[in-house]
Amino acid sequence: MSAKIPALVVDRVSPKAKQALDLVAKFVEEECIPADPVLEAQIGSGESRWDHHPPIVDELKAKARKLGLWNMFLPKGHYKESPGYTNLEYGLMAEWLGKSRVASEAVNCAAPDTGNMEVLAKYGNEAQKAKWLKPLMEGEIRSAFLMTEPDVASSDATNIQLSMKREGNEYVLNGSKWWSSGAGDPRCSVYIVMGKSDASHKDPYQQQSVIIVPANTPGITIHRMLSVYGYDDAPHGHGHISFKNVRVPASNMVLGEGRGFEIIQGRLGPGRIHHAMRTIGAAERALEWMLMRINDPSKTPFKKQLREHGVILEWVAKSRIEIDAARLIVLNAAVKMDDLGPKATLKEIAEAKVLVPQTALTVIDRAVQAFGGAGVSQDTPLANMWAQIRTLRLADGPDEVHLQQLGRNENKRGKEVTQKIVGQKQKTEQLLKQHSVKKYEPGMNIKARM
Amino acid sequence: MSAKIPALVVDRVSPKAKQALDLVAKFVEEECIPADPVLEAQIGSGESRWDHHPPIVDELKAKARKLGLWNMFLPKGHYKESPGYTNLEYGLMAEWLGKSRVASEAVNCAAPDTGNMEVLAKYGNEAQKAKWLKPLMEGEIRSAFLMTEPDVASSDATNIQLSMKREGNEYVLNGSKWWSSGAGDPRCSVYIVMGKSDASHKDPYQQQSVIIVPANTPGITIHRMLSVYGYDDAPHGHGHISFKNVRVPASNMVLGEGRGFEIIQGRLGPGRIHHAMRTIGAAERALEWMLMRINDPSKTPFKKQLREHGVILEWVAKSRIEIDAARLIVLNAAVKMDDLGPKATLKEIAEAKVLVPQTALTVIDRAVQAFGGAGVSQDTPLANMWAQIRTLRLADGPDEVHLQQLGRNENKRGKEVTQKIVGQKQKTEQLLKQHSVKKYEPGMNIKARM
Amino acid sequence: MSAKIPALVVDRVSPKAKQALDLVAKFVEEECIPADPVLEAQIGSGESRWDHHPPIVDELKAKARKLGLWNMFLPKGHYKESPGYTNLEYGLMAEWLGKSRVASEAVNCAAPDTGNMEVLAKYGNEAQKAKWLKPLMEGEIRSAFLMTEPDVASSDATNIQLSMKREGNEYVLNGSKWWSSGAGDPRCSVYIVMGKSDASHKDPYQQQSVIIVPANTPGITIHRMLSVYGYDDAPHGHGHISFKNVRVPASNMVLGEGRGFEIIQGRLGPGRIHHAMRTIGAAERALEWMLMRINDPSKTPFKKQLREHGVILEWVAKSRIEIDAARLIVLNAAVKMDDLGPKATLKEIAEAKVLVPQTALTVIDRAVQAFGGAGVSQDTPLANMWAQIRTLRLADGPDEVHLQQLGRNENKRGKEVTQKIVGQKQKTEQLLKQHSVKKYEPGMNIKARM
Amino acid sequence: MSAKIPALVVDRVSPKAKQALDLVAKFVEEECIPADPVLEAQIGSGESRWDHHPPIVDELKAKARKLGLWNMFLPKGHYKESPGYTNLEYGLMAEWLGKSRVASEAVNCAAPDTGNMEVLAKYGNEAQKAKWLKPLMEGEIRSAFLMTEPDVASSDATNIQLSMKREGNEYVLNGSKWWSSGAGDPRCSVYIVMGKSDASHKDPYQQQSVIIVPANTPGITIHRMLSVYGYDDAPHGHGHISFKNVRVPASNMVLGEGRGFEIIQGRLGPGRIHHAMRTIGAAERALEWMLMRINDPSKTPFKKQLREHGVILEWVAKSRIEIDAARLIVLNAAVKMDDLGPKATLKEIAEAKVLVPQTALTVIDRAVQAFGGAGVSQDTPLANMWAQIRTLRLADGPDEVHLQQLGRNENKRGKEVTQKIVGQKQKTEQLLKQHSVKKYEPGMNIKARM
């Protein structure tokens, strides 16, 4: 909430945003977190997990809208549909949303809809907006983003091969996608699909396009949902879907053929900050559960409460430091994005993308360890959180890809720093001469052994 | 297999054991691993996961018995029922068993039956053996070990509070247990139960007893099964069970009232080595899957196979080193247990208990990362392996308890090493005098600033 | 320099401070770093390392004063002697100072003088200020802070036992100190000494006092200087000093008898931020040297430059992330200290105290590894930097003490979060009833095995 | 000593070796460790550190010879000069030698002489043996091995470029070497030099030769000694040496022109095991000092001894586990080398080369941290040990080179394991058909959203 905003950014948060932040915090803690197990119970078991919409979500959505908490993710100034928060301000809210499973959807800020709405708002034409953006922003439908493919290394997006062939006024799509998150939801009515429209284009970054595909278009088969560790994430789900001669009106093409890379790059920046801040929230919640456990008077191995045992308070302290550092890294990216836009913020976003999930996994795993058996089970939110966040080290490119890019980027300074250091050494030589001194070196008077 | 036995122990493995090891390896790789998904398919979905016995298990058991692979876990010489392998020899076999989900049961070496059979073979009387040990050793029934409780910190076993009250020729049991692994299996007909028979005994290590409880005794309720990172582990399961006035014949008491600690301590040593060696096998299998992935010619992000990318071969190399070191730690414990018995081997067992799961988790997580999305999903064995092994950092006492004990044990040398070092310093002073030299200290001639 | 100020704080840096920051950066890179080996050469070898003052320091001091770079450490508003920079602003400058050995002294911002000047400015009376603060602020003399003792665990300052007994108008001091950094310098003319003035005071936090002791007072013996991984740090040095009936005028007592704790606590906050920011600067310099090395065309093991090898760019990237996160942690502490004072900032300072040295050591060690043999030798600044910074994990209290305090502090939320979570669980139960749903649990329909 | 030999190898140690091991242990603890500070005192300060031989060494050598402890490193059976110990047996002794600075030299088992003696014993002709091997084995002279060069990336030995040109009956050497360890010693009379004798040979592994160079040959200049962190390692030293038209008789060529690689590969295997076992010894000694410190009754921060504080016993326990695992890795390599020779043991040696120094550095750094200021200073052996062992991560190739080789080697199994796993998957498909079951997949009945 607003009282906990780090010193470093508190001046940059508007009174309106502070108010909204307090509302979000209260809504999450008092309404959403208690509702999470109700959501799970309403989802049910077995096959029925995939065939209905749990009513608690709509109740919460109604409450949220009444509170004015709706679509806060849409960045200020970029879109007329935005409620007017900066990336920093929404980032602070997203931390709270990340503490609850249902919260993001309740305020219509859930992935992948957020990214898809940004794509449509930023790149869609008016007809596309009217047909798809409007119901998404109203929370009437949901959507999926179909990019990753099972048969190639799609962490390098140039490898994506679902084919999109123009035939008259239509595009014909053939291929397979997986990790199509959200595709399990019965309300998921539209897919934003990335595919190869011109395999022979000499620029590999212009071979790909993004097109809008209604989920009920003939030729689409949902084969199954992928599990995450043992969780199926129903009804949302992570779809494995095939396209066989799927025909889509050419007017569904977003921005124009060959502009797929342009679109996905614009899509990823803010989304990564949202993910990162939600992840910070999850880590904070894990720390809170851990604090509860280590102070539980009924759990006293060897006659001491857990908090009195060896390493436990050190785990708490390290978690505190690591979360605080990770949060500042994300907020710094958010502020820079607010000031200079996503392109200028690539480094900072990549830093957050890599640092935050690893931090949160470490914190959550400590909490699991403090809980013992309960930690890995359904009796705490910890195991599920861990599994969800573990995927963030892979989603939108594995850590290693981002580290390579960061490394290459930093290494561009190589020539400049070399020249600087060489210059400094030359200056040293001049100074040594000028002052008539010589560097002392051990053994410099030995000369040779005779 | 026998060709891969580490140099350090190869001389200590009998020809018979080498032959059995080769058979185990072949059986696991060619029969069990391919059968694992069949087992999962036969278990099915929804409620039915808990109500039947998958037939593939019995097919494999028949094959294994024909090959002479049965009950190899029972240590040589300790029990007349033993097939005659040392802990070292069975340890080498257990590594292979750990690569497959079904393998341990197929050769009747699955936990918790192994520990329970050891308890009955070591501490049971003839009647108990005839009634329970025999069918377990024949693989006709299964069993569970009920020790952990939900309401106390049972990592300190003195906290266990399920009450066992003698009334006439019966004990009456009241209380709750959880993490009763195997209790979900419809064939699980007997529980070995730890509980408090004399809460007022002045020695807290004599308050607990172990008693045999038929699973169908009235008053027992199985409430649910605990999940492990989303996996239910059906039909085996991890039961949450309550006892309400459960009456058991007094003749079911094992070894005698108040001897519970003696029994569980004897039970844990070899079991920890089994777990550790199976875990090594899982880590080896994860490494193999990783090797498959990084050499997959269809997965070429940024025009290179994964094996050509940055850190991947370093992950492979580190995994190789870490697995090899962890294996030697376990084998050293097994050899010492063979030579000097479990009591003399507490340190070595604790070392294995702590080191091996952490090593395997690291290796498996690298493999997950190399696979990307497939790594966390049902399409590789990795995510499930990781979840299973994560529990080993908690089961039979969390790492931290074992580290504290190891630390305290090592610290017993404190006085002795202090005396030695003090003596060495005195000798140095004598020598300095004797040789008329003085230690040079920087700045020793400054004396004071005037 | 000012162009590199993180987005998060750039608005809080005044134009004057930006200008000064640019001057500092230029002065360090162009004057100080080239002068560092000259300083070392002027210090010389053998005994003479302790007996003279290297003239390059005074040349640089003259240049710095001309540039207006002098005493920037003294926080704005707190002292009339301050040049008017905030902790944030000086922190940004200190990062640059940390890149050079001589820089801090050249701008009269070197420890331990900075802390000692703060003590005198904050707690000294006018006579004390005139006699000691003035020449220190003019850079005419140097000082040492004598707190740590060889014979006790002085990380807990209540253990400090150098005795201060009042006799008439004097205090008589007896005892030993070590790690008296700066005491080797021939210009070091004054010691700020912590000792026990009233061992029988019932409040252990009022037993200690701080007194000013001229370095040439009879009874003081400098026994030797302690080395740091082989470095003697001459002529500065880390003194091991004894006091035998050292008599000091009672008017030298700072603030009053028994107020030692109050003084040292006020002293440590800003100093820790200075240390931390200098350490960030050292890490940045190590990264620059590493970039030079990995792009050196003459160093091509296995036909590739180092930057093309496996893990090297990942080391660069991780170093970038870790340094950036650590810097934000320090800046956040600086800002909070500016806004709310040191007492409100204890948590943030402790976070910086723990995180920054560990981060820098990791980065520097990677650079050492990239350099091979040159990295551990006198041919790069890396080994010396590493050794200096390694002491920061011990100085002003070892990491573990700070982690315990942070942990205890965070744990104070234990009760509050427990209540919150318990409340959330109760709300869940209400909601489940209200919506007439029941949590699904695996195996919940088994009931019992019959 | 013999009572502490790990269970895994105790059967492979001969009674004679056990006896020698006990003698070594006693000699190191009672004679060598107390003599280490005497050695340092006799070395003295300033320039004189390089000009004389400390007499304590010769006293100890005399004692050692009397005890029969001499040249134990020379492996059994390989050379007639060997005292007859296996690599395993000498490895166990080397652990003790590693606890003291002077011990290895006292028993004539000090690097680089050991490797040089092996080269001469294995590859030298009779004349070379008579002239150089004999006095080395008698401990009359010392030697250096000149391989690493300052101007190239000599971790890839094909880059070595000191030129050796045949002119008549002589070779003429030109070039530079550094990290020529031992070259500072006034008794160092011979260099074993690696250089390029045929830069145009098409096989880069036949361009290099190894030649014997008397240290007093004209044209050799010792420029200086390299420091390790702040230690100069006098009088041994790490020389930076140049060769200008240095003329050596052609009969000094070892084994023949172009056979340099063959020689250095034979040289490195056992040497790495020696280094590794000495490093284990250093780690054990660090752990002993740590045990002394944490039980020191005069060091009680916050009213508790260090051993009672938070993480300390966990540090002890982890150190115990890590040292034990690392030792087993080395002993496994030693046993395999004994059984199958160095070529078959490349993997095991590389594992030891990488794992052991990192382990020891971790253990020593924990001990430093436990000691506080004393840990980094001259008052404990810890800081010096750390610095020495830090170089082992670079010497004989940095960790990263060995990890790459290990990774590549392990990756050779890629094809084989892929075929195995593919085969297992095919078998699974057959079994599923045969048993008429289908894998259950979550969401498999969704098909498509209409």
C-alpha cells in the first residue's frame, strides 16, 4: 500500500495513484486472497475443470469495477482507453495483484489479455478495436497469445514456422502452437497468432506476421493442456493447439504483413514489468507465510520455535534484502519506461526479467523448507506459487537468452573502456617519470641466479 | 551397470552382485522406463485414480522375480530372508531403480515397504513376521509408515502425540497422521504406527512405541491425500489419516512398549542410503535427457544447437562432477555401514542425506531450463522428478536438523584441536627463541607517533 | 558521472551536485587513477613504507580544492561546515571515489577521517572542534578510530574493555586496540578512542565512553600493523596499539561519560553508505577491467577471444545486474536518510552493508578469473580491491550480526501477518459456505481401506 | 593419519603406507606446522627475503630423511627411484603435507620439483638424469617449470611462443615467461622450459618442445616476482623472466624436438592430484582453526560463544560434507590412476582439479568470517592459504577450460542416450497399444472452443 512505497520513488507517485494503490491492497488482502480457494473449489475436479466459468470471478469483477479498479495496466498517455497510471504506479499495484491468484483477472489486468489489449490498442485499426479490444477491456471475453511452437526452438522467434498464406481475401494458417496460455478458458474467444507469412523474405525479421483468429474458426484443434509441475492451471490452461487450413479474413492482419517482430517487441516490455512486480508480490506473500510459520507456538522442534533456530532469521533477513533489491530493479525499469519509453529501457527490463523470478524462487523455496511437508502440499500457497514462477525463467525467452543479450550489450563498452584504461596507464608512466620514481616490484633486484 | 562402478569400490562388489546389477540395469532401461507412462495411463484420471491397481505392475513383478530380482534391499547377513547383497551392492542397484517410477515396486524394493520389512525382520516376533512380513516379502500386500503429524513439529520425534493407551489386551489409538505415504494404495493393508504410549515417562526417548495396525481397523479415516507440487502420486498417495478409538491387539506392539525410538533409528539408516542412491539415478536420468535435448538438431536457437551455446556444456560438466561426488559420499556410507553397522555410520549417512537431494535438484533444474517449456510439463520426466526429490529435503527430518547434528558432532573436536593448535603455537615460540629469530611484523618499528 | 545517474533518482540530484559529480568523475578517471601507482611507488619498500608522506597526495589535494571538491561527505544541513550535498548526492560521488585508492583522501573524504569529523562536528564542543575538527577539515592532519580490540568479541561493542578511569582532571587509559586503521600514517595525530569508563553501570549501553587522544601521548605503543591478505596498506595501516597509563585531559571526553554508544551509532550510518558506494565504484572498475581483458585481441585461447567463450558474457551480464541492484539498495538508503534521518533508515543501511560487499567480491572475483594469473598479481588493481573489500564483510560488525538484526526486525511483523492470514482463512471458510462449495482434495472419497 | 582413512579406500592402503602416513601426520603436526612461522621469520623482510636460504628447512629435511619420509610422490612401479607408494597412498600423505607451508619441501615432495622430477625420470636420458634428476631427488637443488607466458593466452598451450631455434649443437631461446614458480629461490638452478621449436609444423601439437636450461645461462633476466594478492611468496617466488639469445646444448632437449605436449600432459596428471590433496589438507586445517575460534571462551558476542550463534554450526557441517565429498573425488582419481594410468583418468582428474579448490576456498572463507579481523591478517594461516589456493583455480588451466573439456567429453554420450530414450518412447507406444490404454492429458476432451 502507499505507506510502503520505497523512499526512492515515493515522490513520483500521484495522490490519485496512492489512493488506488491503497484500494488495490485492501481489495487483494480482504477480498481476493480469501476468494482464491473458493475459485479453486468452484473449478472443481476431473474433466469438469475445463467446462465452466467459476462465478466468484464475476462477483469480484463487479466489486473491483465499483471501486474504480479496472484496466489499470494500460499506460498513461499511450492510449485513450487508459485510466491514466504510469508504469511505476501500476507496477506498485501489480505487486499486490501478484499475491492472489484471482486478483489480476478481477481488475481486468490479467495476462495474456493485458499484452493482447496493448497490441490491439497500439497497433489495431478501428474495426479490430471495436470487435476485439472493446469486449476485452470490458472483461466480457478472454484471449490467448499463440507464439511458442513445440517443434522448434522458439526462444529465437525467427524459428517460428506456423505458415500464413494469403489466398484471396483470406489467410490460411497451418501449424502447431503450445504454451498458449488461457486457451483452456471457455470464455477465451480470440487468439492473437504469430506466424510466418513470407518464409523467403531476405530479412528474417520481416518474415513473421501477427493475425487475429477467432477461437471458433474451423480447423483449430485444442489437443490438450500442458501441466506445470503437477498443476493443470484449469480452466485457464496452457494449450497445445493445431491449425489445419484455418481460414481468417485478411482484414484480421494486425499492422500489416511482415510486421510481426515489431508487434511482439512492443508487446513484451510492459508485460515483463507486470510479471516482475506480481512476482515480487508473490515473494512478499511467501515471506509472510514463513513469518507465520516460524512464530507458530505449536511448532517447537527441539523445544524452540523455528524463529529461534540457527539459520531461520538469516533466511528472513536475506529474503528481505533480496526482495527489496529486486523490487528496486523493477521500479527503476518502470520509471525509465515512463520517462524514455520501452526501447530506451531494454537493459533495465532484461535485468528485471532475469533477477526477479530467481529471487522469488529462492524466497519461496526457503518458505517451503520452513514449512516442511505443508510447504510442498495444497495446504499453503507456496508450492503452487513456486511452480508458476518457475515458468517465468523460461517464458518470453529463457534467462540465458536475456543474459547473453545483456552481456553483449554491456560488452559494447569494451573498446571505450580499453582506451580509457590504456590512457590511464600511459598517464601513469608519464607521472612516474615526472616524479622520478619507479614502481617497486618484489624480487626486482635478483636479476638472475648465477 | 557393472562396467560403470566407480574405481573406488569396484573391488568390493561380488561377481554375483555384478551380474545382478547388469540385470537390474537392463530391466530398468528396457522394461520399467518404457512402462512408466503405461502405469500412469492405467492409473487414469479423476476419482478412479485411487480405486484400482494398475496391472502393468504385476506383469513387471512377474518378470523381475523370474530374473531373480526380488527383495535385494534386505541387507546380507542381517536377516535370513536376505538375498545376500551388501548395502554397497544394493546401493549400486538402487541407483538404477531410481531412474524409473515403477522399478522399485517391480523388484519389491519400494519404500515405505522396504523400511517396514526391515522393522519386522529385525524387531518383529515370529507371529508378526508370519502375518505381515511374509506377504510383504511376497509382494502380496503393501504398507505405510505413520509417523509424521500435522499439528506438531514432528521433525523432532519426541513431539509425536498420537496416543496409544493400553486397555486390557488392546491398545486404543487416538490422533492424526499425515504424509502417510502409500496409504492411498488399495493394496495397502497394514500401517506401522508410531505414537506416544507413556507421555509421563521421564525419558522422552522412551515415551514412544511402534505398533502394527491393520488398515481396515474401525475408527480409521483417510481424509485426503496430500499433493506434492500439484502431483497427487495416486494411487500410492500421501495420506492424511485420523484415528478415533482405534483398537489394536496388544500383541501387535513391536519389540515392546517405549521402544519406538530404538525402532525408528534402526529403520532410517539403510532407507536413507536407498533414497540417496535412487536420487542419484534420477539425477543421471535428468542428465541424459538434457544431453538428448542439447543435441537435438531441430532445436537451434540463434542458428546454433544448444550444446554450442554459452553455458550449456558447463552445466553438463558441473552436473557430472556434482553427481559423481554425491555418489561417492553415498557409497562411502554404504561401505562403512557394511563394515561397521549403522550406528558407526551416522555421520556418513547424514552427509548423504543432505548432499544428494540438493545435488539432484540442481541437476534436474538445469535440465528443466535446457528443455524450456517441455521441462516443466508432462512431456519430460523432469518436473515430476524434481517435485519428488524436493520432498527428500524435508522427509525424515529437514536438511537443517541434519546439518545441526553434523555440526554439533564435528564440534566435539573443538577442545582437542584447540589444544593441538595451542601446543603448536608454544612450540613455535620455543623454536623462535632457539633459532634467535623474531617474527617480522609490518610497522613493528614505528613504536609511536610523536 | 551525471549522465549515468539511475532513472529512479535523477530528479533528486541538484544541478550543483550534477556539476560536482561530473568534476569528481573526471578528476578520478584522469588524475587519481593514473596517480595510484605513483602513490605506491612513492611509498616505496621495506621499513621506509611507514616513515614518510607520499607527495603525490598533496598535489592531488591541491588540485581537488581548486576544483571545489573538498569535504563533500559532510551532509547538507547537519553541520555548518558542510558544502551542502545530500547523502544521495555525495553517495553518487563516492561511487567514483571508490575507483581509485588515492581519490578519497585527495578530496578529504577518506575514512576514518570522515566518520571522525562527523563525530566532532555532531558531538564535539567548540574547543574540541577548534583543536581537532578544523585541521582535519583542512586536511592538515589525519586521525584514527580505536574501537576494535584483540582480546574480546568486539563485534558486540558492549564487550569493549579498554579502561578509562577518571583521576582528577584526567582520564587514565589502559588496554589494547587493533584494526586501528590509519594509525600507521605519520600524519595521524589524533585518535578517537572508545573504552569502558564505568564497568559497573547497570545499563551495559552506558558503560562506554568516547574520548579524544593525541597520538603522541606517552604510554601509547604502536606494536605493529595488521596485514590484509598480504597487503600492509602502508602508510595508512591497521594498527595494533596498546595503552599503558595513558593520561588524557578530561576535557577531551566527547559528549560526556557513558555516551559512547550514542556516539558510535550516530557515526556508523553515513559511513556505511560511503563505504558501500565506494565499493560499488570498485565493482564497476573491476567490470571495466574485465571488459578490457575479454576483448584483448592478443588473448585468444582456443582461437577465440575470451568474450566469445562459454560463460564470459553471462558473467558480464550477471555482474551488470548485481551491481545495478546493489547500487539501488544503497541509493534508497541514502534517500531515506536524507528524508527521515539515520534512525529511520537502519533497515536500509543494514541491507546495503550486507549486500554490497558480497556483490562486489563476486564481480571482482569473476574479473580475476577472466584475467588468469595477472588477476591475482600486482599487474591489475583487482587482487588488492578484493582484499580491501573482503574486510568490509567484517568491519563495523560481520554480515551475520547485521543479518540477525535484520531478521529480528522483520520478524516483528510475525504476529501481525499471522493475524492477517488467519483472518483470510476464516473469510475463505465463510465464502465456501456462502457459495455452498467444498474444497476438492485428492483421495477425499477413499475414506478408509477395508 | 591411518585411523582416518575413508572407509571406501582403507582396504587398498598397504601396512607400510599406513605406517608412513602416521609418520607424516606426526611430522607435519609436531614439527612442520610449528616451524612455519620460524621459516617466515628466517626469510626476513625487504630485499633480503630473496637472497638466502632459511636454515630451518634443512633441519627439517634431515629429520624427514631420518624418518624415511623422502620423495614419496614418485609413483610406485613407474620409476626405479620410487619409494614404492601408490598414488592413493601418497595422496593420503599429501593431505597432511598440505597443512603446512614447509612440509612438502621438508620431505622433498614440493612443487614444481615433483613434476620436474617426474619429467626427468620418465622422459630424461641417463645423462640428463645424472646431471639433474639426481641432485633434485637428493634435495640439493631446486627447479622451476617455465611454461606460462605474459603476452598470450597460455591456458591454451598451443599459444606458447618462446622460440627455440636450433643452431648447430645448441638451441637459442628468445621470449618471456611468467608465473615461473620457484625461480626466486637462490637454490633454483635449473629450469624446465616449454617453447616453440617449429612454428611451421602443420600439427600444432608438435610445434612445442621441452628443454633443460641451467638457471645461470647467460641471457636470462629475472625481472621481478609476481605477487599473489599481497604475498610475494619469497624466496620461492613466481618469476617473470626473459630469455635473450639464451644458448643451451642440444643434448638438453627432453625426449626430442616437437614432443613438448606429450611431456606436459604426462606431467600434469599426478601433480593435479598432489595439489588437490594438499588443498584438502589446507581445508581441514582451516576447519580446525574455525573450531578453535567458535569454542573460544573469551569470544562471546551477545553473551554466547560463536558456536551457539545462528549459522555457525551449519557452516561447520557444510564444510565437513563438502571436504569429505571433495576428498573422495580425489581419491577416486588416485585409485583409477593406480589401476589404469593417467590417460584413462582424465575425467576424474579434471573433476578433482575443478571441485577441490572451490571447496577449499569456501571452507577457508567461512573460517575467515568466523575469525573476524584476525582471519584476514597475519595472525591466522587462513588469509595466506586462501590466496595460495585461489591461484589453483587458474594454474594449469582455469576452471572454465576444464569444465568445457569435461562438458564436451560427457556430451559424447549425446547420440547414444538419444537413441536409448527414443527407443524407450517407442516401446512405450507399443505397450500402450498392447494394453489398450491411452495417456490421459488434461483438457484432452476440450477439442475446440466454439
